[in-house]
Amino acid sequence: MTVTDFPVSTTTATQHRSRLLAGMAQAVAKKGYADTTIADVVREAAVSRRTFYEHFETKAECLVSLYEATSRNTLAVLRSSIGPGGDWQAQVEQALTAYLGCMAQNPVLLRTLFIEILGLGATGLAARRRTHHEIANFILEVVNSGGSRRIEPEMAMAVVGGVNELVLQAIERDRPEEILQAVGTASALVRSVTRLA
């Protein structure tokens, strides 16, 4: 996933919104969120300030939209990595490899989304929580899909939190290669919190 991996529609409004999200990603990758201005975003997106305000009221709203779009793209990668009818443990490992690999591709953007989103207070926390619930629901779907193992919703959320912390550690150490190395630990965590059905 790169900063420009946002779906582009044939409609001008959707194209502008996609360009603004990519512009936000590029500006933040260069300057960090705190130092990024709306002028930086529109310059990177090659649109007018008026166009920005047609889509977003604030810079924070644009960041949340970027976070949600990136999360949807990453979740799509996660979903597409699973084949029907396979062994649940193999599916979990495949999904984690795809998910963490996708994150490791753009560590600068990832740092912004993992850390800066929390600087937005309740709004950023709510966006993060929605994403974590979607990922936890995906884990429930994969593990509980008719096999001999089960995972409870609270444990699925604990897995999401644990994987999140592994990613944060890699980001804080400025070692994006460690993100993909976390697959084994994350897989072991999923196995340890499942039980026989």
C-alpha cells in the first residue's frame, strides 16, 4: 500500500477527494501531521483550497478520512488473503502476513496513522476503535467459521491490541522490517487465545 492507493472513481468529486487524501498522506509523510497545513495538502493534491473545504471542514477531518481509507484498504488486503475452506491456523498466518506486510510498505504513513490519530483526542480514538472492531470481527469470522476452534469477541479484541502494540514498537524503534517479523508472535497469540469448540 502506498500513499496513492486510494480508489479513484470517474466522478470529479470522488477524484478530488481521493487526491486530497493522497495529498494529506504525502504532506504528512514530508512534514508530520502537526506541521502540515491545509495549504500543504492542497498543494500536494493539486487542487484549490475551496475544493478542500468542499470535502472536509478541518485538517483533522481529512486525517480521520485518510486513516479510515487506509484502514479499509488494509482490511481489504486482509480479506483477500483468505481462501475458503482452508485450515484456520494457515488462514490466520496468511492473513497476518498480508496485513502486516501491507503496513510495512509505508512506515512513514503508518507512523502518522498509528500515532498522530491519537493526537486528535476523542475523534481520533473513535476512528481507531471502529477500525479495531472491524479487524476483531474479521478474526472472529476466520477462526469461528465452522472449524474445531473458537475465539471469544473479547479475545479477538485483545489480539488486535497485541498486534497493534507489536506494530507500535517497530514504529517507535524506526525498524519497519520488524513489522513483518511479528507474524510468528501474532499467530502464536491467536492460537493461545482460541479454545476447542
